[in-house]
Amino acid sequence: MSASTTPRLGPSDRGPRILFYSHDTFGLGHLRRSRALAAAITSADPKASAMILTGSPVAGRFAFPNRVDHMRLPGVIKRADGSYASRTMGMTIEETTELRAGLIRSTAEQFAPDILVVDKEPTGFRGELIPTLDLLQDRGQARLVLGLRDVLDEPEVLRAEWDRKSALQATEKYYDEIWIYGLHDVYDPTAGLPLSKEAQARMHWTGYLRRDLGEVGEPPEQPYVLITPGGGGDGAMMVDLAISAYERDPTLAPRAVLVYGPFLSGETRAAFEDRVAALDGRVTAVGFESQIETLFAGAQGVICMGGYNTFCEVLSFDKPAVIVPRTTPRLEQWIRASRAEELGLVTMLDETRDGWTPDAMIGAIRALERQPNPSKAISDGLLDGLDYVTTRVDALLHQLPREAAE
């Protein structure tokens, strides 16, 4: 926790500054979550500004609100054997991590945030965040927050991972608050972690992060089912299954709008494009849509994978959805989807229970028309995450006593 309890409201001639750290070695989830939080905070406080540090290779393809900017860290990729390498630079992973750590620390030193919000990884990628955590804690002028999504992994697997990364010690030592972007009665991502009573008292269950339901663009011709694998890097199976359903059943309706995602490999996408073209408009496809909210808003229903952000969009736009969760390299998506199905929020197409076959997907798409909207089962506070976070930011900036959420 912060070494000093001296109020830090910043110089009188500047507004509050929020720094987000989003390691993003793969996928879009961490960046999109940080972007949603930054937009909500700066919208709630017209004097506030936010900076997002991200390793996402597609960060520049997103639109950022006024007073929100981002800095791209040198990218890394995860090899098939689980090891990491620099994405484009001729540097070892150790050199790349050291470079990233220096950039993060210098940004924090010059940006001088009032609050640092760290997404998911308490020590950052390969411990790169520790020099910055030490700097800000020693200065005692910023509040340090760890943000966790609703599900991380199986409790036993998570504990082993956190032990290996010294994440538990970092959480106890550095963080003033822990924000969990979900509700305790849905799932507790920290259930397998031996957090102290003091750390547990600093936990806040925010609710899920509602997506902006403001102005959206003109959707494609309706009706349609939206098919989205999120970032797409691990979504080839789901995309193949959806296309196969339309190939197998010429009467399957409504038509589908497919968003490949930016990380689907070019060779795989090319093969899918040939199959889509042969369907004569019953399936149309786009590669990457940074304004995917427009497609969600116009859809009759959604076929998707089970990532956190996609799940939030399903709830926010109140769309009947079938989640096809991945089960490797972690069970996060399956845990989220199975719990959401138990609560009546979505339907899950489970590999073991239902089978990942074209016939199973055909049945799922046809059933969307009869499936209740999530709003029929949504409980109080489920989608209050952004409002809760802006309230916590205001409290931290004004040094109100920390009181854990009920």
C-alpha cells in the first residue's frame, strides 16, 4: 500500500491524472477494458485525463475519447511452447522486458498520476511493473489499484501462477484497492488465493462494465445474427463451426454478419473468405471492427466466444447469446459461460455436453429467436461497474476512508 496518507489532489492548475497499465501480450481484452474505464472516468470528471500503457499491436486502430491517450509498448508474442519473444524487434525477451519497464517507469515519473490502475497482472509482464510500483509507492502521491476481471482461472491453477510470479506478495505490498469487475454472487476470482484479511478488506466488487449505449452507427441490413470470436486469435474453430452451419443448412436464417477479429491468421482467413463468398450473401464478413458496438446494437442475437468484454457487450446491448467458450490454455471462458448459463443470462454451446458440430450450431442459431434477453435475468448492480469505479476514483482523489464494498 502507499507509504504516505497525505492527501494528493494534484497542483491546483491541473486536473486528476489516471494511468492505466495493460500488458496485452495477446488479444484485445485488457486494452478494451482499460479504454472503457478511462472513457467513463474522464466523462464523469471533465478535468480528468487518462493515459493507457499497452502492448497491444492494434491499439492505434481504436478511437480514444477526448483527454484519453495511449502509449504503445514494444510488443511481445507468445510461442507455441509457452515462451515469449519480441514481436518485431531484434532483441531478446529480457532486453525487450527491460526496455518496456524503463518506458513504463519514465512515463509514470513524467505523467505523475494520481491513480495507477493495473489490469490483471499485479507485477506486470515478467515483473516489468515493479520499478514503477516502487517509484509511486516511495513518492506516496498516487493511489495504486489492481483491477481483476470476474474470472481468472481455476483456483488451483491461479494460485500456482500467482506463486510463480510473486503476484500475491505484490498485491499485499503495493495495492491500496482491488477492484473486481464483477459480482461476488456470480463468481469469486480470488477464491483460491490466500489473501490476508487486510487485502480482502480492500476489495471492491464493482459489477460488470456496461458498454456505452450512446450514439451508434447505421447497422447492416437486418435481421442478422452477429458472429464474433473477439480478437480472433483463438477463434478459428468457432468461425469454422458457424460457417459450416450455414453450408449444411441452406434454409438457416437469419443471415450472419461475421467479424473475424484482427488476430485471425491471414491464411486461415483467406480460406474462410472463399467459403463465405460461396454462401451468396447469407454470411457476410469483416476483418476488424473497432466500432463493434454498432453491430451488436443491430443484431437479433449473438454467437460468440466467452471473453470478458464480449460478455459485457452481450449484457449491455441485451442480446440473446450463445457462448462457445474456449477451454485452453485456461478455463476462464468456460467458467464464465457456465455460470452465466446457470443464471439464465446466456446459453452455452459446450464441447462435451452439446458437441461442437454443425448440427449443434444450427440448433443454437435457430433457438436464438426464442431465447430470452439477458435483461430477464439481470440482477441489481450487475452492470453498475463503470459508475462504481468513477465513485471509487472520486473517493481516492479526495482521500476518503477506504471502506470495502458490502
